[in-house]
Amino acid sequence: MLRKRQSMKRRDSRGLLDELHTLFEVSDIGKVEEAEYEDKKVYILDDKVAFIRDVNGLYPYLGGSEVDRLPSVVVDMGAVPYVCNGADVMAPGIKEMPDAFEEGAIVVVRDYTHRKALSVGKALKSSAEIEASRKGKVIQNLHYVGDKLWRLA
């Protein structure tokens, strides 16, 4: 349950909108609200849950359209149940990386068959490093289908 939902003051929202524009190329937002959920800040743009901020930084809500702007990592169908239970993505489970990205980038994890967004994560290695090594944990899972945040909207 969201707590303390309120409209943001113009100067506070301007800083957030500048950050969103820089990181995710988001623009043309009318109403900006902020709420709390556990230890996270939830940003509601034009009455839709859109972004989350926590210790891992700012990242898009999985049910929003902003995930389509993120670089993608496509995992094989065997990895899907693990990712949807909050597991981090391991390099051997990755089938494709259509977009290049750097270490620390926010990426969307998609399934191989339907290309549905399964989770939003933070890259622990760049796409080039993942391609070269093909082993180990490479994407930290931040928000996934079925988690508490997913059930908000």
C-alpha cells in the first residue's frame, strides 16, 4: 500500500523531471506525485506509477511504458521462473543482447519466446564483458513480475 501520496512542489518536480529526461528521455509530463512504499520512493506521473527510487537508484516501474526505452537482455525460457522469483540473471541464461550497454546501466530482462518484460535490473558488467566471459552473475534484479511493487498498480 502506498503511503504519503502527494503532489510534488514545482521546484522538486523540476529536478526529478530533469533527471528523468537525462536518464530515460522522458518528457511532456503534466502531473507529478510522490509516494512511499516500504523503503522506496514511488513516482506517479500523470496518474500512473512510473518510476521507483531506492538504494539502487532510479529505475522504471515494470508495468509502465518507460521500460521499452531501456536496453534489453533476452533470457532463455529456462531462466524465466527464476527471474520471476527475484533471482539475478546469470550470463549462461542470456540468449541475446540486442542493445549495447555499460556497467551500471538499467536494463529490461525479456523472455526469449514472447519478448515480454520480466524484470528491470542493473547491469553488473557491460554487454561487451558479458559477451566475452559468458559466466557469472551479470544483472542484479531490482524489480520483477509478481513482486510487491508489481502488485501496486
